[in-house]
Amino acid sequence: MPVLQTPNSFSNLQKELLKLYAVNVSDEDLLIIRSMIGNYFAEKATTSLNNFLTDKNISTSEYNNWENEHSRKSSN
């Protein structure tokens, strides 16, 4: 059985989140904070994808076609 190793120090994000643990945050606030974090990373991913599409000169319609493409082979 593999042994999990714990990091020697916390990341900057972990340190910041630990500061919240010192304050009793309501369940409602916790849900809002979780949503904000999710939205932040979703926006970051969207921006990254948009930059990639622009850099590679890929049109929106071409990307939409890829999104709807079914490229798996049939098991027959």
C-alpha cells in the first residue's frame, strides 16, 4: 500500500484559506465563497481557451464543430 506524503509547507492558496478557518463563516457565505472560487477558475480557463483560439486563428464555428464532433469508433 503506497504511503501518502504530506507537503512540508502550505501553498499560498492554502495559507490564505486557512485564514478563513479562524473566522466562523456561515454556511451561506461558504457556498458563495465556493462559487466565487469556481467562477474565478472557470473565467481563467475560458480566457486561456479564447487566447489559444485567437493565437491559432481558429474560428468560433470551427471550435463549435469540434465540440459537437463524435470521434470515437464504433465497437462493431
